Amino acid sequence: MSRSASGLAEIQWDKDGLDTMGLLKVDILALGMLSTLRWCFDLGKSYRGKELQEDKPTYAMISPADTLGVFQIESRAQMAMLPRLGPQTF
């Protein structure tokens, strides 16, 4: 464990260590992603996991690859794959 310049404690584990502990690994790669994460937490207060997993408007956006800015499925390779797969459920 180390201390950041702001005095906050930082613990860095690799993905394998987190998996062993049963913890979720999330990469926050930009400030925009922090805003998205905040929005998701706020949204989560009004939805339950099952409802989010089966959210039809979300899949209507994902299936045709309207995913610019959506972490993990915004790369060109992922966007090329999505219309072929046509995901409709989690």
C-alpha cells in the first residue's frame, strides 16, 4: 500500500490477485469514464440488475454498434462484430 499525493491510500492488485479474492477489476481510463461511472451508480439507484440486463433500448443501441463511448465495445473491431452478433440479452 502507498499514499498518493493527496494522502489517499492506494492498493494496486493485478487481475489474478483480484480474481482470487473474488473482487471485480474495473479500469478507469479517462475522466469521461469517471462521469459515466457516476451516472451508472445514480441510475442503479432506480433500477435493479435484472432490469438493466434485459433493457431493450440498450440492446437496440448495442446491436447496430451505436456504441461510441461505451467501454469495452467502442473499438472498431468490437463495433464491426456487434451487428453480426446482434446481442439482444445479457
